[in-house]
Amino acid sequence: MNHFYHSERAGTIVFKYVVGLLTGLYSLTGCVSPKQLVYFQDINGRPDTSLPKPFVPTIQLGDLLSVQVSSLNPEASVFFNPYATQANSQANANVSSPTTPLPATPGYSVGSDSSISLPLIGRVVVAGQTNAVVAERIRVKLKPYLKEPTVSVRNLNFRVTVLGEVARPSLFNVANERITLPEAIGLAGDLTIYGRRENILVIREENGQRNYARLDLTSRDVFQSPYYYLHPNDVIYVEPGKSRVASADRFYQTVPVILSALSLVAIIFSNALFRR
């Protein structure tokens, strides 16, 4: 009985030790200063007078374009919207020209000849042009066939990737072809408390060259950066801060100690129960 008492007491001491270790481990997650989490810390109320111009993307080889055509004659316009027709029921598929096969994907891919091919009007050069310029080119070509045609062109593969210390790292499609760095981070659910707000890496590939920029979201200077407006296929990487690395290191150092202590508790109580 006395032996069991001493064993139980020893087990209690070890248990308290384990609880102390767990408490210390938990406290490691609270090493981030609140000031480190604040964006745009140096804004003083004065307006910025020299902002970068919003990025206007141009169409590139391999881009996938949506082309929507409308006019005063909706029935005639359907012929120039094979992708919309494909999305409808099979009963409506015969509206498209029997000599123009429906594309396999909902968009026109820009070929190596810098063009797309549209029903009836044929080849239209688009690479290197803005969506507005291409829409006007198509509209002019449609005038012999439609009454007061209007054309909307949109890039379907304008995407940005957000990685690292954010809530939801992912690849995001940009519907309106205009997005800023803070907006992309917002789509990813904001930075975690461990993300380095003062050292955001943006990776951009243009004209066969890969460029890198590091932006500070704690400063208003980020609004002046040419990387504030994101380009298609930009990659944003948020590095972990020192507190995240230190916390991870201490965690892996502490886990073996905790497991050993728990094993010791189990052995003590097993022996006590066996000899009782």
C-alpha cells in the first residue's frame, strides 16, 4: 500500500511536469507583436498624388478568350456564340453552323499565329492587343452580318497564385482582369499571424524573363510599386516569420520529452496497479 502511494505521488509529479511543458509549448505561439500585424502603418491622412497607372493586360500566345456577341437581332447573334450554344441543351445545338465544329473548351485559344478563328468571319489577330482593341476589330468584321453588333472580349486564364503564410493558399481566377496585391491576399483569407508583412515576394514572368520584387505591406510605399497591380500568372509568396520557425523548432524539440514523460507516467501507474 505504501509502495502504491509513493508510485502514485511520483506519477503526479511527472504529470505536473508534462502539463508545465504543454503550457510552455502553447505560450510559444504568442510571440508575435501586435504592431507586426498592422498594415500601412505610416499612413498619415495625406492623399497620394502619384499612384501607378492600373495595369491593362494585353493578350498573349496561349491565352483563352471569351468572345460574346450581341446585336439587335438575337437570333442571328447566336451563330457567333458557339460556346454559349454548346452550354445550352443539345436541342439548341443545331443553331450553330454545321460546318463549324464546336470547340472542346469554352473559349478561343490564341494560336502560334497570334490569332483566333471565329465563325464566318475567320481569323482575327489578337496577340499583343488589349481586349478593347480586339473587341472593336471583331465588331467591325461583324457589321456585314449583324445590325449594330456589340462585342465583349475577356481573358479566361488571368490567374494569380498565393502561397505561404496565408489562410487559404491557392490559385485564383481573376474575373475582371484587374487585381491588386492586397486584393489577392484578401482572396487567400489574409496572412496568418506568422506571415512577414514587410517582405512579400512577388514573382512575375514577362517576355521570357522572370522578375522578383519584395513589397512591404506595413508601409504606404507599396501603393507606388509597379507590382501593386498584379499581372497574369503572378505568384505571391508570404514568408514565415522568425516566431513561426522558432515555434516549430521548439515544438519538435519538446515533443520527444513529452512522449518520454507520458511513457514514464504509464509505466509508474502500470507497476503500481500490478503490485497493488
